[in-house]
Amino acid sequence: QVQLVESGGGLVQPGGSLRLSCAASGILSRFYVMGWYRQATGKQRELVATISWNGGSTSYADSVKGRFTIATGNARNTVLLQMNSLKPEDTAVYYCAARPFTTAQAMGNLTEQMYYWGQGTQVTVSS
């Protein structure tokens, strides 16, 4: 019954910014990792950024460090991705994902496989 809904994608010029939002419903655990992945045409899906339920831990792909920021939203079980200084290489379908677990100690690595996925939102960076 877990559902993830992304929003905020679109067309932007190089150097511009976009903010992606993800709202999750049906997550019963108080502990979870949520994050963003992307898949460009002809490429494999790759991790962009992840964050723990309380915002205490984050992880970023090297290609987006210093440009993208992941954060928890004000609403329950929401996550944001602020994307600045966008490049054509950032063009991809961006997916929100989540991995809940029973206890805080079970979090493990922030890059471990996610359990639930959204439908994706297209981000196109072009002049």
C-alpha cells in the first residue's frame, strides 16, 4: 500500500534550478531512508541522493555534490531535492524511493537497495 508521488520536473536551461518533491503514503515504520535516483536514456539507473528519516544522515553521488541538496519536507514522509547549476548531463527521469525498517539500528548503509519506487518525473536540461 506504499505509494510515492514525485512532482517538480520540467524543462530548464543549463545553469538553472529545479526543486523536486516526493510525498510518500502508507509507510508504517517510523524509521526509513528516502532518496532520489535517476535514469538517462541508454544508461543504468543511478543513485542521486538519500536521506534518513530524521535528516541526520545524507548521501550524494559525486556528480551532484555541491549542486544538489536533499532535505526532509514539512509534511510527514516527504523529501525534497533542490537542484542548482543544472547541466545537460543531469537530463534524466528522476525517481523517488523509500526503504523502511523496524529499528534505527537496522538502517545500515544509506545506499542499500530501496523497497518502494515512484513513477518518475522527467528533468530536461537544454538550451
